[in-house]
Amino acid sequence: PYMVGDFFGGIPGSASTVVGPFVENTGTIAKQFLLEGYRQENFNGSTIIIPNQHFYGPPGGGGLASAPGVVISSGGILQTIPGLVRTDANGHATSTQPQFLALSTGQALPIGADVFDQGSQIYAVHETLNIVLPNPGESGAGLIGIPKIAENTSPMPRDRVFFNYSDFRGVPLTMTGVNVSRLTPGFEKTFFDQSASIEMRFPFASTLNNTIVADGPASAGDVQFGDISLTGKGLIYTDEELALSAGLQLALPTANALNVGLADGTRLVRIKNESVYLMPFLGGLWTPGDRFYTQGFLQFQVPANSNGVYVNNTFNGGPLTAAGSIQDVPYVFCDLGTGYWFFRNDEGSGITGFSGTVEMHYNASLGTSETVTAGAYRIGSAANSVEMLNGVIGGHLYFNQNLSVTAGYAFPFGNPTDQLFTGELRVFMNYTFGSQRFRTPPLL
């Protein structure tokens, strides 16, 4: 039988500061304006000043602010908007900061007060936008997950076509979690007298949209294509009870880029999907008798390169500019399962076999996640490392010597902050062809 597997993929999503708060110089006014459109509100016990979209300052820009972010209220009391900074077109803080006039809610300016002349600077205020970016190191592939070798695979080379379905509950792609349904068709073909094989997988999923609206609701249920996997596997040892194999899985960057924007269409961030993953593995299958079997894999996932990060520092609809690159962390996967044949008939038709299985899967990162900081942006994951243990129970039902249906349920143990799902249902179908079908050691 094939291993059921457990993994979604990637470090859990965490809040990244995508924008602000900061002040941006957007040009000059063509005529006199009155300063207007401010409101004062209480937030978590503190008074904050919230400008409505734009404010206007004196031509020199500086004003009387004693420090970045200082707000002078109509009563002469100094108040601050934490982190509020005037920036230039490149997103860098300027040496002088503008003056603010804060009014209480419902309070009107006296007629003729605070009039700024033609040529005064126009500033736009961007409030803080903290959103969950689902593992920026994986870009759009993180919305689908990169399946590892232990998902519906045997250490033995096989001739087969297959279809995998995984229903993940509560994947931390947003603050509240998203349900992801991943489907993966694929095939495996042996060569060298069935001692080696090549396998390809083509994952796609109903998941979070790859364009995230920072100031709007999350859009889930969109169909996204993932990274195609190409795997080579070969036997390195066999005897009457034991088979050992080794191979390399490649995850190719075929998923979409990860984008962040505003509801008005303004683009903020683009993380290209450019990383190729090298995933070498060792596999083993032990069959000490006709009924019991144990199998497992040891695999590493290593990104060969990073993903480019591009940000919008002007907020005027202009092009995104390069801000750096971000690379996913390496992982180690340890997968072990044992099973028992309750019924097996290698010569019959109809229902020809049933086996049950129990699996344990240990997944851990081998480094700390990277962060890209550019101007008002901070893109990265607060979860520097993860370590998770998942259990699986399942069963395999066989029909007519060449068709198998597998169902299993995966559940996490341990630290909930590292968990990639709250529960997962897996259903696989495999159709084998050629002279060898449900074979186990020795090679016949």
C-alpha cells in the first residue's frame, strides 16, 4: 500500500506590516483650501487622530511638529499618530515633518482659519495595514502547499496513474483560517526492469485568492494552480523482506505570484514565484510476513533560489520597484507508517484486499524565516521556525488487482501555533498497469 501522508506545506501565515502608517507627499494644490476632514476617536483607551484621505500643509512642508508624528490639536495639546512619518517619493523619511490640526468629532473649523496658499504641499495619510501573508517565502505556491514524497507514494517504483484529494480545515492563510481543498492528478512510470521510476504531480486547489486585498475581506474558494513536482526514484537494496530506495523530488515554480493590493485597485506588493525546491529522500519498506508491513521516508526540502519582492513606494498607481528577495526555509520530513492486511487475495476479482494503517509524521524547519523591509513595508513571517507532529489513521481497499482506494484522516499534535491545519481528510485513487501491481519485496 501507499503512504497516506499529512503535510500541507510551509510556515504558518503571520501578520506582516504591509503599509504605514506614514505620510506621503503627493504634489501641490492649485488654489487655496481649508484644512478639513479630520476625526478624533478612542481606540483601546487611547485617543487617535484619523485624517480623512488627504491633508494640506504649508509650502515648506515643515511646520511646528517637534517630532515625527506629532499632532497639534485645536486645544494646543500634543498628540501622536504612532509611526506617522512624512516620506519622499522613494519612501524615505524626510528631515522635516508636517504640522497637523486635529479637531474633535463634529467640531467645525472657524471660517477663514487655516487657509493654505496656492503651491502648498498635499499629503496623503496611509494607516497601518497588518495582514496575514501565507508564507511569503513560498509565494503563490504557499496557497496550495508543496506536497512531499510521503503523500500517496510507496518506496517501491510503480506503474500507475493516480488522483489525490486532500481537504484541509483551518489552514492559517488568514487570521481566522481557510479551508483548502487540494486535488493532485499524476502518474508514475517505471523503467530499468521496474527498479526505477519517474513521477509527475500537478496540484491545484480551492483556496485563498493569490491577490490579497489588504483593506478588504479575504477571498477564499478560488481555484489556484500549484507547483508541479517531478520525482525520480530508484531501488538501492532489496532482499526477501526489505526494500530501500532513494530519489530526488523537484518542485518547479508554476504557481502564481502572490500579490497584495487595496480595494481601489492600488498595487502594494508582489512576490514572484521563482523558487525551485530540491527535495532528496530515502525510502524503506519492510514486510516481515504476509500481513504486517512498515514503510517510511526521510526527506529534505531545500529552496535552490529566492523569490523577488516588489513594492509600491508612491501609492499613485506607478510601477512596483524591487525591494529585495525572500527565500523559504529548509525543512526535514520524517514519515513512518505501519499496517496490517486484514484481507488479501492476489488472484481473485472484485474486492481483493483491505489493509489498515497508522502513521506518524514529523516536520520541522531547519532555519529561520527571512524578512524584507523597504520603506513602510515589512514582509515576512513572525514564525521564525516550526516543528509539528501529525498522526494519521487510514485504510486501503483493493479491487480487481489493479485499482485501490485509500481514505485517511490526519490530526495534529502539540503546539497549536505551529499547526498547518486543524484536521485533514485524504482520499486517493490509484490504478496500476503493467505486469506488477500490488507487489512488495522481493521483486518478482
